Amino acid sequence: MQRIKKGDTVKVIAGKDKGFDGEVIRVFPKANRLIINNINIMKKHEKARQVGNQQIPAQISEFEAPMDLSNVMLVCPKCEEATRVGFDIKEDGYKTRVCKKCNEDID
């Protein structure tokens, strides 16, 4: 089970966007990276190109770059604080994520 999932609110704790909050758009678990909405914005210079019979001019596009999972902390929906994530196994065998500060279920 992943500690951070798509749709979670996270707080950036390291890097150029330190202190900002955002919603997780996508998670890459094998690479330990994630993309956060409007955080870690990068610019990419693109050449002019021909697509079919339409000419697309050269441009500078902006996009959200993936950042490492270790640079973010999950914001607990109950206590509204950045927290570490623990796991709890219920009586029926269902595994849930738990806030380490308020001991409430996150899922």
C-alpha cells in the first residue's frame, strides 16, 4: 500500500517550492516520484514542427515536473497538519493509512 495516493493533499518540505500545498495529480511508485498540481513548474523549449499540413511555431511550454516522494508530507484531512503516515490492520484484515499525529484513519 502506498503512503501517498492520487488526490491527496501534500505539503512540500524541501526544494524550491518549500512550504506550498497542493493536490497530487499522479504518482510513480517504482520511481518514488509524484506530480503535484501547480508545483515544481518547469519550462521546455520546443522547436517549430510540421504536424500533417499544419505548422506549429516554436514555443516555450510550462509543465509540472515530477518531484521525489521524500520532499513532501501528507496533510491529514482531519487535523489539517503535515504528518507522517502509519498503517493499521483492522479486524476484518483491511489495511488503512493512519495519521501519526491524531491517530485517525486517512482512507
